[in-house]
Amino acid sequence: MSTSRYASVLGLGFGDCGKGHFIDALTRRWQAHTVVRFNGGAQAGHNVVTPAFANSPSRHHTFTQFGAGTFVPGVRTLLVDPMIIHPTALLVEAEVLGRIGVNDALSRLMIDAQCRITTPFHQAAGLLRELLRGAAAHGTCGVGVGETVRHGLEHPDQELRYGDLPQCNPSKARRLLDRLQAIRETLLVEFLPQSPSWSVGALSSEFQTLKDETLAQKWLASARALARHCPPGSFEAIRTQLAQAGCVLFEGAQGVLLDECRGFHPHTTWSSINSPAVDGVAARFGIEAPIEHYGVIRTYLTRHGAGPFPTHDKLLDGLLPEPHNSGDGWQGAFRRGHPDTVLLRYALEAAGRLSGLFIGHLDVFQRGLSLKWCERYSVEPTLPQGPRTVERFPLGVREDLDHQHSLTHMLQRARPLYNAELIRSAPDFLERITGVTSLPIVFCSYGATCADVREN
Amino acid sequence: MGYGNYSSAAHAALTASRAHLGGSEVFAQRQCHPLMSPKGLKVRECRDSAEHPDSLGIVFALDVTGSMGDIPRLLATKELPNFMKLLTACGVVHPQLMFMAIGDANSDQAALQVGQFESTAELMDQWLTWSFLEGGGGGTGQESYDLALYLAAQHTDMDNWVQRKKKGYLFMTGDELPYPALSRHHIDALIGEKLDEDIPVEEVVAAAVETYHVFFLIPDLARRKRCEARWRELLGNHTICMESPADTCAVAAAIVGLTEKLIPDLDALAGILSGNGFDREHVGSTVRALQDYAALLKLPQSNYSSSAATPVGKWWKRLFE
């Protein structure tokens, strides 16, 4: 009889919901032994701030591939397919963790041999694609996750998995290098016709990456370094790790509103963000125990990068600090907006079965800030007799991109209609949430660290 | 979500080096590996663990500048991988090894590269692979050994010292002079730490000697005259003149074994080395390099190694005949 507890944390927004913060808090509270990343890739950015304790100062880290429970000594990170691995970024992240006193992150890491991996060529091609979109940018993080998935689908023979990395015999090593060169050449040929016009700047510099014949070998040396520290995890090893008595947390990346099927196309990510996706991963490793799924929201809504955002309020951008999410880099601006029940209802439906909610940033009200409560949108009717307001977005048939496109179109033109009463306090906010969903609100957070998380 | 910094850094580290193609295969790095950059470094820890309850921190700081020619490569590929094994042979049960690469703060882009304390040869090997051999160093006859001494003194934390008041070991190997003083500008640029003033190298040595047995290994006799006198002023008989760089690891392991009194004398050392597959010439040159240091420890003089021409003792002779 297993005494294990399994729980997942899924964002119900456009990302930046506070999953890292809650994973850190749950890891401590439920004494989780393993945090599993199962979707997205190195574009995740889960911020954790630890409270200052005795003589040790508060620490902060943006977790991108390591589990957000890594500050807790001994807690292991397990990265499983379909998460996309960025091997060289993992080494950099381990070093960054080392500088704030977490020296053993790599030794607490296990990576599924089945995980697909990103190379500098995927990363360069992803950046080239986004640069070429110009004003129609989708909002990329520039780490090559989408490109890795796309390339793997189009060229299954060139797909790289983490289990391919360890060096064994020379002929296998040779074939791996050949595969890397094949990826590079495929992408090179694809961009070659457009390249003559790129003489300088970002386009040219990313294109140079595709032209560099020596890069594959160099990258491989570095990626193998990771594989030596952290050999590919076999199915059996992962199954054993997950079956260990105690608590396992599944840390969802991104948010439901960016889901590849349910998000607002094309501003989506190549990743499934819903409870069935977690159940699927767990089932693959033979976990039969039910998984508790929790949805996370902030009091206010945020969006990092391009894409429609009806309740965006420039005033809030100035009022709500975001110390760990800057507007620079590939993603573009970090925007804040009022809570939006249309999107929340949609997210709750798209997320699948949930056991409860976690709500973060309830401390905004303590700072005298009030938020508006968006109840519905005013829309231009598509038919003369069509509705002029919308309260909920219908969930389409899965993988119906036309449906998602029409939702994006509607969202771009929607004007939020707010309740006359402003939200002025945390209890007020919680009460309004209970009007939208009957899910229990399990944990609330009133600050940046695990010490600010309270059971509701 | 929405974070690409580590990936961008990793991407840049690989692609920015395009300008410096060609060169070595072993040291694939073309610039300081991000994991070895001391920027912002707080502390490198050497900790006891269940597996290694009696850890002993040993730092190997290798001069990787041009004057050393192929020696860094030789050490990294042939010698250092065996160092762990040799230490075990010398009775050091729980060594934790950290590797540093020393350049020249005045002319190199990676004046100091710093690994982590590791307890297995495989992990150690990794830091060697990550090291970037600059081949620079600039004409002044001086290298930034002071940076390695400073880093060991100020930025390492070893359980052997904290828990047991037992010093660790710092081996520097090179063929140049130290700078007369540690430059606060270099420390700021390299680690990002503000010092009030430059620190004379004597003081930096004194600080390192508080928690480390510090040694300077000169790789061969031809390189002696460049730097031996100055190092003897600073470290006395902790300046070791070797006959061949190939002896570096044997000499270092022997020093730990002798100092820790795990090896009673030089004759016992010769027995251990030959028992571990060292040929007669190699054993002889290792033992000869250690004569002065053995005298310092008041160990009996070995009876076979007084001159290079006649490296023959009684039992020694029997062993190889």
C-alpha cells in the first residue's frame, strides 16, 4: 500500500501566476521529496523568494528547469517527457544556484532519457522566425522550445533525446554529430533564401549560428558534461523515484490560457497545461493513485509578451511592482490587468478536473490598491441579432484551431465591462471568486515568501 | 513564466566564441566557462557527507598561460585524472578536489577559473574539460597566482578546517613570478568584490596559509631559474622543483600523504609508487623532488635518491632487477 501523495500546480492565467512560489511553499509544508517538471521547457520562469532566517539573508532564484522546490535541501527535481530540455542552460542555472548557496542542484536532478533536447540551432531558428514576424510577433522567450517541438514533428529522423547524449562507442558518437549537423543544415537551407538581405544585426548573428560548422561539436561537449553529471533516467529509475513514499509535486509551466490547444492562437506555447496532461504523465509511470490538481491565480491578471489582454490597465503597470519579471529580453512588455471572470471561467473549464485553488498576491489590497472586477465583455456582434455582451467563451473541439482563432479575434476586440463595486480587500476578492467557482480556495498568499502562504 | 536568461547565456557562451576557432580538442572551451567564472562567487564548499565523513579539501591551481606550453594539457589529460587514485594509494581516504586555472589578470580574458570541490575523478575531469586554456599571459614574467591564493583564503569553506582544524592543501603549479600585490581592480573585475586597497602578495600568502598547506610546484628544472628564488622567499621549502611535469600528481599526492603522516618516509613512498605501476625513473624523480620537503618534516633522508645519476637503494634495486 503506497502512502504517496501526488499533487499538481497549474497556472490559470497567461503564466506568472505564482506556481513557483506555491511549489516552494507546498514542498516545505507537505515535505515533498520530488518536484516534477513535465511540460514546457527552459522558458518557464518560476520565481521563489525565501524568507530571511537568523543570519541568512533572503534568497531569490528564477527557476527555469530545476524544480521550484530546490531551495529545500534534499528535494529532487525530475524532468520528464514531454518537457523540452535545454542542457547548456541547465548548467548555467546550476551555477547560478551555486552562487546563492545551492551547490548540489545537479546531483539532485534526474532527466528522463525520453526528453527532447534543444540545440543552439533550434534556438537560433526560433529567434530568426520571431524576428521575421516583425510586428506580428507571437511573443517568444527565445529559448528554442517551440522550434524544437516543431522541428521534431517535421523531421522525426533528426529528433534528439536526452538519452542520446552519453558517449559510448565512436560510431554512435559520429552518428549523433551527424544528426546535429543535419538539424543545422536543414534549418540553414530553410533560411538561406532570405539571408542575403541580413548583413548585420540580430538576424545576421543568429544566421551565423546556423552557418557555424564547428558549433555542433562544441555544444555536444558541453551537453555531454551535463549527461555525465546527470545520466539519463531510465523508465524504471523514474518509476521508482515517483513511487517512493511521501509527496510528489507536479509543477506546471506557463498557464492554461497559453495552452497549445486551448490558448488564443497564435499566442500560445507548445505545451499542454491541464490536469489530464499530468494524469497522462503519471499513468505512463504506473502511478495509479489519484492526483490532486490545484489551479493558481493572482488577484490581478498579468501577461508577459504579445497577445490580447482586455483588462490590461497601464495604471496598474505603474502601481504593481514586478521585481523578477522585467520587460526586456525576447518577450516584450510585462503587463498587468484587472481580474477577468470571462478568462477565469474559460481557464477553469480548459484546465480539466481541479481539486482546489491557490490565490496569490492578496497583499495588494493591504497597500490601499483596489481592483476592478470584469464580469463580461462588450463585443461587436458578428450577426445583427447576435449577443452584444459575452460572459463565457465556449470550449471548442480539441485541436480546432479555427475556433481558437475566432476566440483570439473576439478577445482582441472585447471591451471589459466592470462591476460597479471596486474590490478593496482580500476577503472581498475571495468572496467574488466563490461566486465564479465552487472550488475550495485552499491556500492564499499575502507576500513573496513561503512564510506568507496561509491555509484558507 | 517567461524567462530566457540562462538559455541566452548558454547560447551566447557557445556562439560568441566563433572568433577564436582552431586550437585544442581537450579544452573545448573558447572562453571562460560560465560555471568556472568566479564572478559573484561567494564560497566554494568542501563538506563532509555520509559517504565522505572525513573530507579533506585539496585545491589544484594550474598556470594555463602560454609559457607553460603543453604542460597544462598534459596534466589535464594524462596526470590529473589519476590524481584521485594516487591520493587513495597514499592513504588519503576522502579527498575533495577543486581545480583552478590561473591566467594573467593583465592580459587574459579569464584570469582565474574556478571549479568546485569534487570527490570523484569523473566530476573532476569535467572541470578540466570546462577549463579554457588561454595560452596568453603576457611577457611580464608574472602571472596572477595571487588571485588563486586570495580565492582559496577568502572564498572556500572546508569542513576539515571548520570541524577539525585540519588545513587543506593548495598546490599551484607554474613557472612565473607572482605579482607583488593583489590588485583591488582585478578583484573587482573578476569577482565583483570591493577591496579598500591592494594587498601585498606576502599578506595574501599569509592569509591562504592560515587554512591551507600551500605549495608551489615548478614543472621542470629548466624552468627553475625563472622563479624559484622568489617562491622560496614566499613559501620556503614548500617550493618544490620537479624534474618533469609528469611527476606533478605523484609529488602532490605524496606531499599530502607525508604531511598527514599517512606515509612514514620517502622509502615507504617509493614502495607505494612502484606498487602503483610507476617505473623506476618516475619513482626516483618524484622522491628526489621531495627531498627538501621531507627534510622540513624531519623525515629521514631516503638512502637511494641523493643524485639523479644513482637513484638506487638496496631494496629498491631488488625490486627492479
